[in-house]
Amino acid sequence: MSNLDQMREEWLGRVAGAEDAAALEAVRVAALGKQGAVTALLKTLGGMSPDERQETGPRIHALRETVTGALAERKEALEAAELDARLARETADVTLPVAPAPRGSVHPVSQVMDELAEIFADLGFSVASGPEIEDDWHNFTALNFPPDHPARAMHDTFYLSEKGAEGGDRLLRTHTSPVQIRAMTGREPPLYIIAPGRVYRSDSDATHTPMFHQIEGLVIEKGITLAHLKWTLETFLKAFFERDDIVLRLRPSFFPFTEPSVEVDVGYSIEKGKRVIGGSDGWMEVLGSGMVHPNVIRACGLDPDEWQGFAFGTGVDRLAMLKYGMDDLRAFFDGDGRWLGHYGFGALDVPTLSGGVGA
């Protein structure tokens, strides 16, 4: 056993010479594994006499402890060196943002509402608003709806179970026309307003949703005629669709709150298999309008012999679909980030008449 010191130096040299974790593990197995050299020496202790075991045993155990300690130190040194190398290799610029900035977009409905406000502001209109939970008088009665009119039926209107302060029915407004009533009863004429906002009806399919957006316009002035209405709508549609070849067709219709009432059709052309507003290949209904009914003017405390006016209304969502090529109204309210990323507008895409309202 005189070669134990020599073995000790040999194994310490091999441990110190291991350049990475894999080489160090190979040294450990060769020395201390089941078939290792130091392990083999320990197995010889069983065949020695008591005197030999007492003399040689401590030296063999000391060899094992020395090699084990050297392996642990070398492993720690290799791990520290690897960490230093990673820190030097994997540099990070702490001035960069931790995560990409959130990317949002302006919903097409919001964009179109801004476009409409810009157009009508240039025509002298102001924006008016009102509550979405209305009473029966503002939503129906003051607008000349008879008590048995179909629009009052439960299949069209969302009624609330609680009554109003005066005991009347409360409901989710079915149009933004109540804003016109509130404007006529709360302001002195002349009036030039638009009323954009959310409205509610019990209907749902590819072109209808229980909640959608409307914009209505109202003019109350002396000497107003149907010609003023036609010019206003023609000017509005040309500015909104940003085309000069807009052609209008007015058809007689019926609305309780206007007399005479007209449906407004706009000409369209076929481009790449799709209908595009502009031209005269066909006709598409885009809004309803008419002269304000004398009963409505009278209900708001004005004299219909002195004041006349016109009103019009259309769906904001429908205008967005026609202008920007969307096919399904329900996608407007699904909250799908992919759809919003495709059809949404940048925060700085502010509509202007000079730059184009759809820019």
C-alpha cells in the first residue's frame, strides 16, 4: 500500500485538470464509482487481517475523503466560471422597455362617429346627447307614436320592470330621437344638432344586433323646406364617402315623427364583385328622413306655423360597413383583437375635412 500517496497525487491532478462538468463527472466515476479505483481499494479492507486493516484502513478512507473534497471544490469552481461566462455573454440593455408597449386601435364605430361630427360641425351642427334609459314620453309619445304603434311592442323594445318617477314606463331608448325632443324642450330655436349614440332593440342577425349605434340630425328654423334636407344629406354623404359621384333618390315613406317622410337611397357601383357607394349601377337605402311633424313641434312647446324643420337618421355601424368593407355587424361587438387590429384605426388618425375624413 506504499503507492497510496502516489494515487492521491494522481487523482488530485486529474480532478484539477477537468475542464468542464462532463470531464469532472468522468473523473468522479473513475475514482468513486462502483467500479472506481478508490472504491476497489475500500473493497480490499474485508480481506485484510485486523492489524492490516487498522494500519491501512484510515489511509484508504483519507484518500476517498480527499478525492471527494477535491471533486466538490472543482465542481463549484467550474459552476462559478460558467456563471461568469454567461453573465459576460448574455448582456441586457436595461434602457429598453421590459415588454413591448401595448398596441391598441380606435374602433371603426368611434372613428366613424368622429368623421360624422367633423362633417356636420363644418355645416354648423353641434353634438347633443341624452340618457340611454328613457321614459315613454320622450321615446314615443312626444314623437307622435300612437299608443298602439307596433314599435312599442315588447318584441322591439326593452322595457324596464321599474317605473319612472311619475309612474310611466322606462325603457332602453330605441333610437336617439329622444335627444331631439330634449333639445327642442330645453333650448331656444333655431336648432342645428346631431345626436349620435347607442340604441337598443330586440333583434339579432348578421345585419342587426340588440345594441347598435345611430346618428340623427335635427334642424328647427323658420322657412325650412325639403330642399334644405336634400342638400344637407347630399353634402353629408359626399363628404363621408369622399366621392363626388354620389347620387341620391328620395322615396315616399312613413315615420310617425315626420311628414312628409322620405327614405333616402344612394347609388352604388360594382367593383371586384362588391357594392361600392358611388355611381348608379343600383340603389341602396342608407337612411330615413323627413320634415318634422307639426305634432312633434307642438308637443315641444313650439308653434309649427312659425317653426319648421327636418330630421334624418341612420345607423353608424351600417355606415362603417359600407365605407370600410365589413360584412358582418356582429363582429363589431365580439372584441376579437385580430378583427380590431385589421379594421381599427391609429390613435393619430384624426378625421379632418382638409385631409379627408377617412384618412
